[in-house]
Amino acid sequence: MAIQRDVAIVVRCVRFSETSQVVTLFSRRLGLVSLIAKGSLRRDRKGYGKFDGGLDLLDLGEAVFRHHPERELSTLTEWRQLNGHLGIRRRLRSIYLGMYAAELVGAVFEEHDAHATLFDRFAKLLGLLPTAQREEVTVAFTLEVLRQSGIVPELGRCAVSGQAVSEGPAYFSAAKGGVVLPENTVAIFDAMDLPFAGVTTMRRMLAGLATGQPQRLPRMSQEDADVLHRVLARHVQHAQGRRLRVPRFLLGETQDVLMHR
């Protein structure tokens, strides 16, 4: 049993009992870690709890925990909140975007699979969600999650014919793994409209992310961003074989519509 200390972001938080929670942290050095936070919901007469600042989704803090490799859950022993991201919680759209980012990280990575640079991008994203840059930075973060997990969709060539996609209308098929030209959509049940401008935007973002250098992102409206979120959410669900919970709130759609339109 080793004592670990790491900076982390709370990506999942579930009530376990009257006084305890099960939390999943995305830590910079260790990746995803599932922990039991005993007594985290208990308050003394003055309203103080066991863990400084409490534990809530999207909180950034320093965690100390006992790592039990033979157990499903390790034990959180200390938590020092560094940033509760109150600005995110003042705007519903920002909350949904933050929840979506957290769900993506938890959906595509295995536990103890560390991604320090992605952690840094996640921390930066949370700082930008209360600003006017929230839309483009969330799309860029989503693409970085897919890039680092190895499930980037095909955006340069038709996923059916292999022909270069260079202009004009396009469609997206999660079942085929990427962009599909109009003439190849026959009998593809999940083909979605995807403006070519959206294809170009994602290509440019991915090219910039691959360099590892800061990039100037194109300003995006909520409407334009949601077109790409809809496509990428379906892609993740198909690639991982699991449904995501947040897109139905983020996009204002039922899960069945998102999966089978």
C-alpha cells in the first residue's frame, strides 16, 4: 500500500452513504483513479468537513490517497481544494461543457493511464469555460482527448471509398469511422450532415494540437460548436461501445435521437 500525492480534477462524484462519496479523479501523474472518500459529507457543528472545501465535480485540488492495487477502490485521505471554479457554475452552458469534458476523459481512458499534457489542457479549459472562448476551447479539448486516446475519426478521406474530401457537402458516419461523401451514403443508417466548414475546422485544430504548441483557435458560436459536438459524441459512443450521459443535456436531445438519427 503506497501513499500517493498528486494534483487532480474531480471527473465523477457519487454518493456512497450518508457521509461518504465515491469519486473519480483525473490526476496529472497517475491518470484516472477511483477513490472512496469516507466522511466527505460529514459536517461538524460549525459546518466544517473532513476535506478542505469539499469534493464536487470539476474541482481542482491536491489529493493524498492510499493506493491499493488489489482493490477496486483506493482511499482518499486528504484533499486540499485549489480551485472550485465558481465561474463555471454561474452559467448553465459552461456547466454542461465542463461536465461533457469530464465525461469524455472518464469514458475513453483506462485507470492509471497518465496523460500529463491532457491534464494541463483540462485545467486550462476549466479556466476558460466562463469566458467567450468556451465553445472553441471545448471542441479543441474534445479533439485532443480523441487524439491522445487514438480514436480520431477520418476527416481527410471518405471513410467508405478512400477518396479525398476537399470540398462540397459531406456527411459523417460513426459506423464507418469518419467523413463520407454524399454518393457513398446509400444504406448507411447513421449518416449525419456535416458542413465542410466543420470538417476544415476540425482538421486545422488537430494539426495544431499535433504540434504541441499554443494555437489561435477560430471563434465559434454555440450553434457551430454543437454541430461538431453532435458528430464527435456519436463517434465516441460508437468507438467505446457506451452511451454518454451529458450530450442529451448539452445538445438538448434525447439519447436515442443522438444515437440513431
